[in-house]
Amino acid sequence: MTVESNIKQLPLANRSVRYVSIAGVEGIDSLPFSMRILLENLLRQASRGVDTHAEVDALLARRIGSGLTFYPVRVYGQDILGQVMLVDMAGIRDAVADAGGDPLQVFPKVPVDVIIDHSLQVDSWATPNARRINLEREYERNGERFAFLRWCSSSFEGVRIVPPGKGIMHQIHLEYIGKVVWTEKTADGELAIPDTCVGTDSHTPMINGLGVLGWGVGGIEAEAVMVGKPVALALPEVVGIEVKGKLREGVLPTDLVLAITQQMRSLGVVGKFVEFFGNGLEALPLGDRGMIANMAPEYGATAVYFPIDERTMDYLRMTGREDDQIELIEAYAKAQKLWRSADTPAPKFDTVVTLDLDTIRPCLAGPRNPEDHLDLETVPTAFLQHHQEIAGRPLDPNRSVPVRGEKFSLRDGAVLIAAITSCTNTANPVNMMAAGLVAKKAVALGLKTQPWVKTSLVPGSHVTAAVLEKAGLQGALDTLGFHIAGFGCTTCNGGSGPLPEPLVEAIEREKLVGTAVLSGNRNFEGRIHPNVRAAYLGSPALVVVYALTGSLTVDVTKEVIGVGSNGQPVYLRDIWPTAVEIAQAVAGSYEPQLFREKYADLFDGGEAWDALSGERSERFPWQETSTYVRRPPYFENLSREAAPVQDIVGMRPLVILGDSVTTDHISPSGAISLGTPAADFLLAKGIEKRDFNNYTTRRGNHDVAVRATFANIRLRNRIVPGVEGGVTKLMPEGEQMRVFEAAEEYLRREVPLAVIAGKNYGCGSSRDWAAKGVALLGVKAVIAESFERIHRTNLVGMGVLPLQFEPGTTAESLGLDGSETIDIPALAENLDVSGRIEAIVRRADGTTTRVPLTIRLDTSEDVEYWRHGGILPLVWRDYVSGKSEDHVSHSAAEIAPDVGGPQHELPDAMPGSEVPSATQGASMG
């Protein structure tokens, strides 16, 4: 069957649209739907003269690990990684111009949307003015960053910026931006293609719930896509989840999602695609599907795909999509066998798991990972154990601590933060109506929030806020302190804002174990708030309940929630809504016109946005004094050709880490604490503590971001056992110091560095700064038991060599303590896709050990990127040499899957420094 014969016409009423047909491909009915989208992408490349024969054959034969070339339609980002990505793009413009090239040739080759949602903090709460105050503070802190992004929208063709205060990127994606089917102009007219994307946020798979295939990548990889390069994808295993039954009365979508997270983490789906099938899908509305897909990084899956069906169309109609677009989506999906119905044959999956909705129970997850599943009735008992582990002492129920100026006292387990937050939950109509109904019933009975609880409600879109108002539920939420505090990520992303100083004093003085309950997707150590030692994920409704009890030690399934205004005890059953009540609230509040009205001004930021500078120009006017946005240093002193590969000799371990080290450990996203290198730097620049903002918002400045690397207050480095925080030892002296200062000294001595880690290194966010910061500290290689997918790619993209121990070999089994040096000899001879190599560990006593390692360059693109010192030097060399097309072959060796945990987010560089590769040095400013 020739490619030409596969180009057909869609049966549409009022327009002529063609498409590259896959429906007639032999074996299509047994192919998972997500794989069908990859197949269409390959056949469409073939229609343009690219030879994808071998890749199509590998996909149809399901040869796991075979290399595929995938060109996403677009790039989707948030203001942190999206900004860093665009800072690099502006830096490339400068570097190309400095090399004598045309800077206007540097622009995105695919559409780019960036949503400003990651910089909002809850500075004001429990007041009607909170929304206004927090937005004003967001502009005050981030005006430089926002002005840069506004410049990007005017100076880079194809870049759209959604201003602050509009919502959370993934909810906006689901409700408005995701098209499901895209059309592009060709010489022969309109061509319909599947809407696909990569996103600079690990929760990008939320859009999979709408039938759009997309996943999270680091900003570095997204930059490569922006300039027209493909994603090099090793054909993944596809795990099929067959859905049966329906949720019980009293069970909410969050309970389902947390249960799936635990089950998938136990199964092991890191680097795999997950796809849902079965007639039970009829019981999963789009809100639930989006939530399940949103949590993909928490259980490690690359994508979590839901095929297009009637539920999809229901959602598209509810959210006000245009009739012509809905007609196109349905016609295209049915013509391409991308449509699922009750009669659709089940595809053939590599693994099949059954999910019985009837088995799901109410739950929380904590104290530090989304997969730490706890049935609701077990929470008080579990917290006793958590307290013992965290505090190193048993919980004393009689111990109470007075708080200066307050009539109440605090106990271990006190809920300090109760936050309805995150696109994961606020995009779900059932969840939000349930929370509002709990509040309404609680207020009717006279219950009140405990006075030490910081409450906040931050919806993911203006639609959610309007719906709560329309349903008559926002008033009750306000009464309990859940006033709308803005529209953005906030607490889920570490933007919980300050706690009252008297509470902080009491907590720190008495070493209390304070807690948080949030409807977020992440609860890693140190992420939610520096004074919160245990954080628990739960449904928005349970967030309201725990605000009422004020403690994790209360068994909310059996014990009294509070005392009503009539003096009678109130139990959970008295305020928990029925499924019928929730359904009625949803049906009466969500309607298409509301979505159309609220999204009509999505790209209009109003007076505050319009007042920012950002006039169109060829090159961005960098300000040397800026502490937010600096010209990136990656292109200084670059040669026009990549240097020859050389051995890495004499590496010192900078840190030796355990399992499941997250990108939050490597490059924290929360508050900048006094006593850290970043805080010292900002103070030296005249920035007061109140204006530090957080690590997340400072990543456009490499001086700040590199000082954040390994600065997490909960980091445990085995070179300094028993010490928490960003500390190591400078060798061979053995002097204990902060990681940043040690790296500075090693760089001065021209000593290359290594990071040693356990399983699933780099899980968590798709944060490219967790690779950039490591590279700029002078790290040449990361040697780990296994890697999270996105972070491994980011390391390669920054010229850091990922090396993997053989199974059974660990830092412990080798007895590494940081006093060693490590050589990687014969690198040029062994450098290849998944090549094998031996490291030589030289110990302080003069003995040596040879350690077999796998070079985790998984595709030929990886090898090419690493040879150049990373993606950015390669892109610059392409521009200055006049290359505009991708120039490496697309093949991947079979790859053993990583074993480990979830995947979650990254920082920047040093003045006058060049991104180090295995053959290049770096200097520190």
C-alpha cells in the first residue's frame, strides 16, 4: 500500500479536509490507540518523502525499544520551564548574531503556548481581598520575568503567552487549548492530523484524558522540538488497564486516582505508555480521566491515554468547543479507527491490568510521596508511625505548645495548611461540587475552621470559580476561610506562602511535626512549606474536613468532626454529600456559555500586563543587574565544531544519594531559606528576605539557580551521614562545607565531579534545572542504579553522561564514602547507544575496583547531543553552519526499563561559564 493511496478526504458538511489514512493498515485493530497516533505520525512523515519504512515495521511488529521519530504538533509550557526555554532561545539569537548570523532565523518552528501559573503564592488568605492582593504581589515580585515573556510573545512568531491570574496550565489545556484534531495548511489544502504535544511540565499527560497524545519533557528537549527537531522515542511497552464496575457511594475521583497511583507504582510502569480500555470507561467522565492521566509522573508512566469516545464529545460540548471542530473530531476519529465504542475490539497490550472501581475506598496519601496510600480510617494510626520516623520520638497526645498572642495551643499532627489546589483536582466537576457541598452542610450546622489552619482555594480556571458561585457554594467556602486566593499552582508547587510568625516560632522552638492536607499531586519532603514535616494528598472535600478537625490524629471516619451550633456532635456522615446531590450540582452549574465567556479574554492580561515593557525587537535587552532574567552562559567560547571525545579522569563524588531522589531534592522549587547559597547571593545583591520570592521564579537567572542545586533542606548526602541539607565534604581534606562552595573549589582546582545515586534518580518534575545546575557545578557523569525518563534525557541534553550500575551493584556494595576518585577510560572507543564501559574506582588506600557500567545514551540522538556538550551547543552550531534540518539518524537500541518511582521537575548557570561536557571545563563566578 503506497503512502499516496492513503491520503483521503473526510466526509464533512462544509469544508474540504484531507488526511493520511491508517485505517487500512494491516493489524490496526490490535494496535493500542496511542500507538495508532504514532503510526499516523510516521506515515505522514513518509508522505513528505521521509523514509520511515523501518520504523513503521518496528512499530507494527511491536519491537520494544526500537527507535521512532516523532514530530509533535506543538510545545506547551508553564512560566518557569517555559521561561527558561525562551531565555535559552533568546540566548541563541544573541549567540548566532555574535557569530555573524541572522538572529531573526532563530524562532520556534512549531506553535508554543506558555501559561503563567507557577509563580503565584498565597500571601493573603481567608479574606475577600486575597485574590487581588496575591495577584498584585505576583506582579511586584515577577515583573521582570513577565516583561521578558511579554517580549517573547511580540518578538518570537508563533509564541503565545497566557498572562498571570488566568488559571493552571493543564486545566486550561483540557478546557480550552487542546484541539484533539489539528489542521495544517498544505499546498493541497487542509490536512487533518492528531493533536499532539510535548510539555515543559511533567503533568502534561493530563491532556491524554481528552484523547490528545502528549507527555512531559525537560525544557532542553522542548527547545529541540521548538527548533524543528523530532523527539527520539524508544518504542515503549503499553500497559492496558481494563476498567470494570463503578465507584461506590461516598468515594470521590481523588480516591480513585490515588489508588491507581499506588497500584501503578507497585506494578512498575516507568517509561511505559498506559492505556485505558473496556466498557467500564463509560463510568469515567472526562474529569476523572484527566485526573488519572495528570498523575502519570507520580507513577512513572510516560503517557496515560484515553481513546476518543462519546464521553470525550460530551466534554467538548460542555466546554463550549465550536460545532465545526466537534464535527471534525468525530469524523476524523471514526475514519482513522481512533474512536472507541462498546463494540470496539480490545487492542493487544504488552501487559493487562484490571481496575475494579467497586474496590476503591476513601483515602489520603502521605506523608511524603503520592504513592503512600492510606485508607481513610487508618490515617490516625499511620500518623503515629510517621511522627516517630520524622521526629525520632513517640507522639505524646498530652503535649501542647502555647502560641504567642493566641488563645489556642498546638500539638503534633496539627494541620497547618489546608489547601484546595492543583489542576489535578480543581478541573474535576465532581470534586469541586463535593467540596462546596461539604462546606455548605458544615456551615449550616455551625462548624468552624480551626484557628491555626491556613486555608486557601485556588481553582485552575475562572470557570471553576464561576461554577462554585453559580451553584451557591462559594459563600459557605468563604465562611470556612476558603476564599479564592487566585488562579495558579500555589501550594501544590511550593507556593503556599508564609505561615503566621507566632506559629513558626512555636513549631521551631518545640520541634513540632506540623502537617498539611492538600488536593495536590505532590507532597515531597520540603516542597509544601519549610515548617511542614508531613504532607498528605486528598480530595478537596477532605481538605475541608481536615480544616474543621485541625489534626491528623482525628479518625474522621468514626470520631466527632466538630460541635454544631446546637451543641450536638457532628460526624462525617452528617456533612458528606450523596452522589445524587453532587450530580445535581454539576448538572445545574456547568454549561457551554460559561466556558465561552470565561475563555474569551484568555490572552488579555488587563492594565497590569499591558503596562509591562516588551516591545518587539530582534534581540532581548538583557539587564546585568537583574536577579530574575540573565543572558544564559552556555554559548560563550564555543567552538564551531564539537571537540573529540576524551576519557574522564579523576572525578570526585560531589554527593552520594539514595533511592528516589527527586528533582526537588536536586533543585528545590519552594521558599529560599536563609543560610543557603542562593539566599546569600540575593542578600549580597540588596534583595530583602521578603522579596526572595522562591526558587521556582528565579530560574531565569543562572547565578541564583546554580546555587539552588542540591540546596534542599531535606537532602541526605551519604558523604556526610546524619546531616540534612545541601552539605558535602571537600576532598581530600575532608572539610565539611555547602555543596555549592565545594563545587566552586573543585572547579578552581579543575577537578571533574560525579554524582552517585540509587534507583530512580531524578524522579519528580521535568525540571531541566536539575540537570543544568548539576552541569554548571562541574559534574561530568551521574552514576545511578536507574534513572527517571525525563531527567536522564535532561542530563544528556546538558552534556552530563548518565551511567548505570549493573543490577545488584550499588554505592553501598562498593563501599563508596566520597573519598574515592573515579575514572571513565576508553570512552571514545565504547561510546555508543547503550554502550558498555568499565569505571575504575581509586580508593584513598591505593586499591582499585573495576565497575561495569551501561552508558545510558539510549538513542543515536543522545549520542550526538552528548558529543556536542548538549542540545544547546548543537543547535547553535546548526544555526551558525546553516543547517536547518535534523541531521542524525533515528534509531534506538533495545533498552532495559528503569525500575523506580514517579517522575516529577529543574535550575540555571554561572556568569562567564560554559555548560560543561565530558570534554569541556567550566568556571564559576
